[in-house]
Amino acid sequence: MVQVCLNGSRTAADGAAVPLSPGAMAESAAGAVAAGATDVHVHPKTPCGQDTLSPRVLAAVLRAVRARVPVPVGVTTGAWAEPDAAARRERVLGWTVLPDHASVNWHEPGAEEVAAALIARGVGVEAGIWSGTDGAARFAASPLGPKVLRVLAEVTDPDPDGAPDSARALLAELGAAHGRPVLLHGEDGGAWPVLRLAGRLGLATRIGLEDTLVLPDGRPAGSNARLVAAGLREYERARRRA
């Protein structure tokens, strides 16, 4: 599985390629799926470009994206979009259109409560386990662990040389991960090295403008479709060399 992460917390300052409106997200998702992405992760945005968990905004984004792609569509529940944990859970309970899945960062306050609310509503949970946090330990002790859809093992080390070692350390921390599938990915300078490691290990991965703005050769990506196409090539090469 290769998931496309359309925009993340990026803003217009990161360039015109980053999709911020529902229509732009839908267009970008369609291009990425045509290039080979099998799943979509998106951050709904306010009109001023900030991440939001607003039911109204989320509904507009999901309807627009689903009108263009036939694959599962997921969203973020990151604490930066709603810092108060109780309010974050209430936002989830107030969603009128439900995503197929939503990421929950296990190191954030209120993660268990947000994940429980999602599961109760029939939304798949992607357990976000970030390197450099206590997320793996908290997830290992969580009674919700066996109920999540998959684990998003996120390597936050931006060093291209160090990120693969950080990824291996994170995977070791996760251990059996409650038997759930693991999606391994990096960000910024670590995005491409970690994607190649995922290929060598046969793990699911993701790529998109949330994680990197450049192609493997350092050129500006220009679109999520180009990142997905390049990601699939890099992944397959890594698998063949494993």
C-alpha cells in the first residue's frame, strides 16, 4: 500500500502545489491515485489555510475528494488543529460526514479518548507513533491497540543519513504492534531514505507534499502525483534489491 499525504500542516508559504481548498485537494488526490496511490490522507483547512477538525469543513473536503477517487480517504486529528483534548474529542463526535480512517498521534494528550470516539463511530484509527516520543510505549500499553486499523510509524529525523537508523529503532520499539499492519514513513530529508527502507522491509509506506516537497533527486516535486509516481519507482527498486 502506498498512501498519498496531500498537504499536512503546510500552508501557501510552501508553494502553490500544496492543495488547500476542497477542490484543490480533490484534484490533487485524483492525480495521485491515477499515479498509483491506493489511499489518501488529507488535512482539511480553514479558508485561511489552517488545519481544522470543523465538521463543516471536513464534510466539504470529504465530499469533494470522494467525488474524484474510489480509494479510502482519511484525515488528521492532530492536536495542533484543536489543542484542547476534550474539545478534540467533541469535534470527532460532531462530524456529520465520516472519513474512512483518521490518524491519532499516541503521544498527544487525549489520544486514547479521541481514538475511542473514532472507533465507536466506526472510523478506522491510524495510530501515529512518532520517533523521539513516548508514543510507542503508550501504544504498547493501550487496550485499544488491537482495535486500530494500522500503525503509522513516523520517523521525525530529517537527516537523510540518520533517518533509516531512527526508523529501525522505532520499529524495534513498536515490536509486535498488537499485530496491526505498520505503515513506515519519514519526513523532509528523511522521507526518501525511509520510503526505501519500507520497500526493503516490505512495509506499507506513504509519500506526498505533507512529507516532502522534493523528488529523490532534489528537484521540486510540483505535485502529489509526481511524488507518488517517484515513490512507487523508488519502493519497487528497493524491494528488488532487498
